[in-house]
Amino acid sequence: MSADIVSFLSDEVALNGFGIFVVASCLALLCRRCRAAVRHGIWSLAFGSALVLPVVSTSLPEVSIPVPIGAPQQAPASGLSRLTLTDNPWLEVSSSRAVVPRNMQASQNAGAKPSGFEGEARSMTEPLLKGLVLAWMVVAGLFLVKLGADVWRMARWTRRAVTIERQDWTGLLKSLAAEIGMSRRIRLLASSDVPVPVTWGVRRPVILLPQEAAEWGDERRRVALLHEFNHIRRADYAWNVLGYLSRSMHWFNPLAWYAYHQLAIERERATDDCVLLHGAESHAYATYLLAGVVCLFEGRGVPRAANAMASSSSLRSRLQFILDDRVYRAPLSRLIAVLMLASAAAVVGAFAIADPTVVASDRRATVSVADGIVELESDDPTVRKRAAWVLGEREETRAVPHLIKALDDQDPDVRALVAWALGEIKEPTSVDALHRSLQDGDSHVREMVTLAIGEIEQPCSVATLTPLLAEPSREIRAAAVWALGEIGTTDALDAVVTALDDRDPRVRLRAVRTVVRKSEIAGVRPGAELRVPTLLRVLRTDGDARVRVEAANALGDIRDAASVAGLTAALGDPEATVRREAAWALGRICQPFAVDALIQSLRDADPEVRWMVIWALDEIGQG
């Protein structure tokens, strides 16, 4: 296997593909308030770009972009490692070997015969590279086989389906096609294999309806066909297959899996927007989708190669999206589509021709660790802060005695940064000095000292940190809760539990999260014994709705049947957000004796609570 294949996979597929998905993720985040069609377009173009980028990269000339780094430095005679100290406090460690441009390395190594250690290293590396490339090909091939099996399955279902010739269906099909401007010929079939309406095909699209569709009312038939028509109009099947192929090529990239999941979510949201824009009632439409999900659980699933009207994934967020009257719903205009295509082409071109080249630069001054320690006694506080940051960032244990001495610096900002550095180094011998610094007159310094003590995680610090839970400063109390959680011993968590009664809701939120996260540490005590009664008390008595929501959410994650009674009581909470989260938690716990209380909550005044109750009842019914 040649090195060209390895270079192609690492540079053109892995690195450029990762860059494409990073750009798409950032754009989707910036457009989170925009219409769903825009986000769907972003993810669709991301997959298309990631698929064509390797081909474009091999056909366009590369443009080298110099990326300067620090000049190589020789290690000092003392053997101490070297630190970077520049005017910028966010520093980098200089390389211990010379760095030359990639094309220069290639020209120097061309035709050279490896010998000695270099030849041995190459002989050990080549089998590993071959194995990685072979693994990539095998896994990508398996995904392609799965796609082929899904397409064959849909084709088999289509062959076995029966053409729908009833006038009520065919007439509705023609009228809706004229309403949305659909001129393509569409086959409408009834199949016993599909539990929900399904669309697939590119040249001759097919809509498969379940046998039960013959009994649907006029409104449900209209909504189902509108939903599938909009999938066909936007060529969602083709984009779905394209995304699947691109994800198969980038299966090793977690961002590709995230992007494929988001593509499915935004595809359905954009289609839901189109259905609602054509006059469908949101509550009725949500009911039809929920009924479709129930049919999916009762029957067989739908291949991923097809577009199903309903699915169980992200059902909760989809229903909330449909019922939210504040959402801006509009299809993608032609102008915006053209601009997005042009932007995608520009991004692909930039990634295709760019060839980052690392070059050396001698614009940075470097000093040894010993010199950095000397800087802690400089007359300039900026220099002292910079030195403390570097020593902490490098976690230099030899600097601990000097940092301890600097805890008495005249400048409070220097003392705070020194405390941070000691926390980064995590040397237990610095704990006593940090304990003494809790008497510092500056509250910000005390906060940083508290966090540093938590970083070092010494059980002896619990007795010192516990009194900080009564500090006047909210920041110090929150830092103490975090630090005790990092230590994580039984007495530390007992102290955190007392912070659940703090007068500030933000401190109580931190305490709830700490109790949930840290009470499962081995050797502390069984999780439910500590967490569930405490969280139930918070859910029942806390005066802040955000804290009660956090407690209900945590109980849903724990899934302990002992919390059902408290959660059913929370269904009567005065805040709708708490009631909704309690219904979600009951659905997660899935205990039948919560059904009566949930059925009573179907009369809740808040529609989001009612829909969450419906979801919880559905979860319990499936369990």
C-alpha cells in the first residue's frame, strides 16, 4: 500500500472532512434562531462538500500557506526544560527539534535510503498504516452494504405494494400537487410492510402508505400527502443517501455522526414547517405524528434509506417545535439557496487548494524554568503574573516553593494567579499554604484559592472548606461546593448537601449537580441512598423553579422507583416547567403506578405539559 493512499486518507479525507463539519457545526449554531430549512441546507451542503472535497482536492493546484511557530531552541546545559515568555500571556512551548516545511522535508528525503533507527521505525509503521487503511475500507464497505440492503428492501416492498386508485386519494393527490406546484409524476401505493407513510426514489418517487390509511379521515390524508410531497420537492431522499454515503466515508469522525443526526432532525422540522404553512392545525398534526410513532413500535421499522413521516428519535423536541407558535416557519427562498451553494463552493475550494506549511520563526524569546522562577520576584506585576501562569501551565513541581512564597505578593491579581498555578500543579505539599491563604483580604483571591484546593483533592481540606459555605460571597460559596465535590469523600458530600439550603439559587443549582455527579464515586455510599431523598426534598421545598427543574431532571436520570411519589406530587407544581420535567422523569422511570397521576395531568393548562404527559404514558405503555 503506497504512502500516497495514506496521505490521501489523512489529509484529504480526515483533516479536510473534519474541517468541513466544524464549519457546518459553527454555522448551524449561529443559525439556531433561523428557519429549519436554512439549517437543513447547511447540513446537506456539508455532507455534499465532504463527499466531493477529496475529488476536488486532487484536481486543483495547492497553495502553500506559511504557519509560523517558535524557532527551535537547544536545551540548556542545566537540563531544565524551556518556557516561552512573551508579551502574550497565552503561551506555547517551543519545539525541541527543527521544523521545516512539508514540501522541503519531502525534497530532502526523496530518494534517500532509510538506515539504522529510521529504517526500523519505518518498517514498524508501515504495517500499522496498512492496517488502519484496511480497517477504514472494511468499515466503509459494511456501511455501503447496509445501504444497498436498505434500497433492496424498499424496492421489494414497492413491488409487493398495490396501486391506490380510490378517487378520494387520487383526487387529493392531484389537487395538492397543483397547490404546491409539483409537476413530477408520483406513484401512490398501499403496502402492508410499512407502518407509517414513507417516501423514496429519485427519478420516479414513490409514496408508500400503510394499509390502515384507507380508514383515515380527510384531514389526516391531506397532512400525510403534504408531508411526503414536501420531502419529494426538496429531494430529501437524494440528500439522505448523499449524507449516508458521506458519513460512511467519514465513519471515524464523531462530527460526521452528529451532523447526520442533525440532518435528520432538521429535515423533518423543515417538512413540518411546510405542512403547517399549508394550513394544518399544529395540535392535530402532532397527534398524527404521535400515532405514527406508536405504529412504529407495534410494527417493523423503516429502512434509513427512506424518509418516514414519523420516527421515535427526537420525538419530544419535534413535538415541542411543532407546538411552538413563536417559531419562524418559511421555506428556503431561491436567492438564499443560491447564496448557500456559492458559499459551499467557496469553502470547498478553500479547503481544496490550501496546504498549511509549518515554518520556523525566531520572534519569540524563551527563558528557562529557573529564569521563570526569578521572574516571580520582578518589580513589574505584569511580569510576575506572566511567570506564574507559565509555571502553572507547565505544571512545574520545582516551582512550588517559590509559588508558595508568592502567595504573599502585594498585588491581589498576582496572588490569584499564583493560587491557580498551584492548583494546576496539584502538589499536596502546597495545601497548607493554600489553607492559610483563605484568610486573604481579597475575595477573588479567596475564590481562586478555594478552587485550587479542590483541584488538589486532599481529604484533609474538607474541614477547611466546609466553613466557606457560610461566606457572604456567593462566588466563594459556589467555589466551595465545587471543591468539595472534587474531593468527593462522604463528609465532603454531606457538606455539599447542606448547601442545598443556600440562600442563592445559583449555589443551590451547583449543589444539586454536585450531589448527582459525585455520589456514585466508589466507596462513598449507594447512590440512591444519598441522592433520591435529598433531591425529592429539593423538588418539594425549594423556592426557585430552576432548582426544582434540575432536581426533577436528575431524578429522571437516576430512574429510581422510590422517587415516583415525589414526582407525581410535582405534577401539581405551580410552575409549568417543573410539571413538564416531572412528567418527563416519570416517563423515564417507567413505573405503572404513575399512570393515574399522569392521566389526571392530561387536563393541565399548559399544552407542553400535556404533550409531555402523553409521551410519558406512551413510554410506560411500551415498558
